[in-house]
Amino acid sequence: MAKLMKMRTMAISSDEVDFKVLEFRSLDNTMLSNLGKHCKLNRWKVGVGDCNKPLDIQLHIDRSVTGRCDVGIVCGEKQVFPFPDDRGRLADKGIMKQDFVWRYPFRGTVKGLGKEKMFEVRPPNQGGERWYPATLKEQLPDGHFQAMVFMPDLLHGERPVFFPLVNKANIRAATTERPVQIPERHLILSVPKEDPLAATLTIDDELITHFFGRPTPAPARSGKEQKSRVLFQVSQDRSTVHADVSFATLQHFLTGDVQALASVAARQRHEWCIQVGPFAEHKIELSRQSRVGLPSSGKVLTLKVDGEVLVMATAEDIDCKPDNWTCTFRLVGEKYLDWDVHECDLEGNGLDSKGLVTQKSKYTHELVVNFNPIDTSLQSATLSIDGKPFESLVEYKGLDKSEQLSCPPESLYGTYGLLTPWKLTEQPPGGCDQLEKVMDSLWADPIVFLSKCCGVSTAPPQPAKDTPKPASSSTTTLSSGKASPKRKAQIR
């Protein structure tokens, strides 16, 4: 029976639990002089979601000539094996008495959090299947939710009631009536007692070697930042859209095509440079790894992306055949379209105020580096991007510096399929903008302002022609000019 160690669930602020193995090293005594003759060190750096700090996992195995294995496991900054002894003392490595399984669950954020009445909640204490519209306000670390539930009310139709703790079993989607779905995945390290060198790290049931990846554009270094967004400015009458890039650059940005920059092949190193879209440049380098003072090892290869190690391992370490060293990894990025537009109220009236509408989209490119370790020269190594060999890629000509884009919204949609968005404000009609216009009217012409506000005529009074002076004041209160009932009686 295996010893199971389960970590506390980590909540991430994303509706997708996405893993990227940012670095993997599998080292033995031929690579590091400070390791023993029969030692091996496996190290993974795993990025989860939008967490800035990757999870560092280290597996240290020391096998003696008698076959005894001492194992040490560190996850993050915490040692998870061996366990402390009866006196609380902690050793760097220990003997395994049973299989060891370390499980780390990750929970994402439900889609639609904060959107009004997107869900329905069933109050647990009312019984039956009574579901009420609800807005999920917050997702708690334990998987419960805080919700604003709209309950029936005889006077107002409905009234909002705050529920501080709602189980996900009592929440469903308002449109489909399906149970709420919370993304959750597990990172699992399994170390068998009989052969610790056969340890595996998986995400659910899939090997971690299938999740190699790096962000694109590459993180900024030495003050050089690579942007991944385009800004549009929309005129107040929505007749013209200006962009901060040219027509050709916008086309390249939207398609995200990968183009070739350069390639350098040598006996001990093969390097490729590629351009992803108009703003992201990446360098991929494959080399033979050797220890200082020792000849190169033909089996261990090092793959670097943008100057940082992605993989340092043999073919067997990354689940490949000995004569086919193949590493598949992803370049994962997000691109943004920023629209600087004038706001409008809930009735569609244009306002002088401006707001920013941001549209985000994700994209991925799959890269495969292949080499036969039996070959003596790395010149035969190959790189393919999205199934296309590097040699067949279009050559990058540089950033287009022609005139920046400026066209009507209809042309933007017809050429690129981009719809110019609107920016609604919660400010009701007749708000601050309307008040400002009214005050301008007051100061410009007070008489006109009063006539519009109170219905008072601005025309000067005209003297009456051939109109006798009323005999008494009682008849002046009648707007119709007819005699009062008392006067009619006197006439009769």
C-alpha cells in the first residue's frame, strides 16, 4: 500500500487550470561533480495558471552498490520525504519502506463569477426544488461561494438576500440548468519503492513531459519589453478608427504567423531564431551538455528557449526511444486589442467621457525539436512549428513602418473582421454630462433656460384690444373666459 501525502488545494484566479513545465533537468554523476557515483537528481519547475512563481519539485536519489536507495523529495520550499522521526528531526534522504504518492490539487475560478443573475441558487433549508436567480459574488478557498440571491417579495417583486456560504451542489447555470462546473486538476508525483529511478510526475493521468511550455512574448529582460497589444482610437462620431500600427502589422498581429529569422548549425550546437507575430522574437538552441573538464556526453542534450534551459535530459528521461530525442513544447501567449472609445448611456446617447474596452484572446504554437543522439553532429537536428519545418517558413522582413492605420469602422470589419465595440456606462440619462449642458444653457441665456425648464413664455405681453376692464376680480381666475356658475344665475 502506497503512502499518500495530499497537499492543501491551491486556488488560482483563472477559469482554466493550465500547466506549463518551464524547466526539467535530469542529472547524474556524469553531469554534476557534487553528486555521488550512483546518484540522480530530477528537477521540475512547473507554472500553474497565472501564478508568478513556479512550483519547484526536486527528487534526489542515492543508490549504493548494495542496491539500497536513499530518497529525498522537496516540493516548493518544503521537504515532503523523508518524514520527521519521533524526535522531530529531519534528514535530507531516507529509505523508502513503501511506495510514495504526493498529490497537489489545483482549483480554478468558475466562469461567470460576478455576472448578475447568471446562476440560480437552491436554498438548502427550504426543501424541494426551488431555484432563485443569483449572482455569485466570491469563490471561497474551500470551494464554497458567497452569493446574492434574488428572493420573491410581495411588495417589490423580488429583493436581494446575501448568502455567505453556498455549496456548489446548490448552484446551477440559469440558462442550461446544469450544475456549476469548477475546473480542478491534480499534480501527482509517484515514487515506487522497488525502483525510485522510475518515478513519474503526472498531471491527472498524463505525463508531465507533455506539458513543456514557455510564454510568448518572452518575459522582459534588461529593460527591453515586447508588447502584445494594439491600440485603437475611435472618434466621437464613430466615423473613423485610428490604430498605433500599420495595416500590414495589424494583419500579422491578428494571424500570429510564425516566420523565420535565422538558423546556425554546428557540431555541438544548433540554433534557430523565429518571429511570432510582429512583436515576439524567440531563440531555440539545442546543444550537447558536458561537465567541465570531461568530454561531451552524447546522450544528454540541453534545449534552451530564449537563453534559459527548458530541458536537460536523455531521450529516456523525456519518454522517448534512445535513438530519437524529441521534445515537444508550446509557446503560449495572450494578445490584446485596446479600444479607446467615447462612452454612451443606457439609452444609447453619446457622452463626452471616454473609456477603454479591452478584448483578450489566447493563442498557442506547437514546436518540435528532433535529433538522433547516435549522430555525432547536431547539424542534423530539426525544428518544426505547427507541423511546418523551419526551412519552409516565410522569411521575416522586419516590422512594417508605413503609415498607421486610419479607416472607417466598416472598412475595419470588412478587412479584418473586427467590430468596433461600444462602452456603456451605468450613469443614467440626464447625469453629469446632461447637467453640464443645462448649466451652459443657463449661463448663456437665463430667459431661454427658464422657458425650457418651467414652460414660461419668453414673448413680451401684448396689450388687449377693445377689451373692457373686468367689473370684479372674481372673473380673472378663469382661464377659459367663461362666466362662473354664480354669474350665470344672475344673468338668468
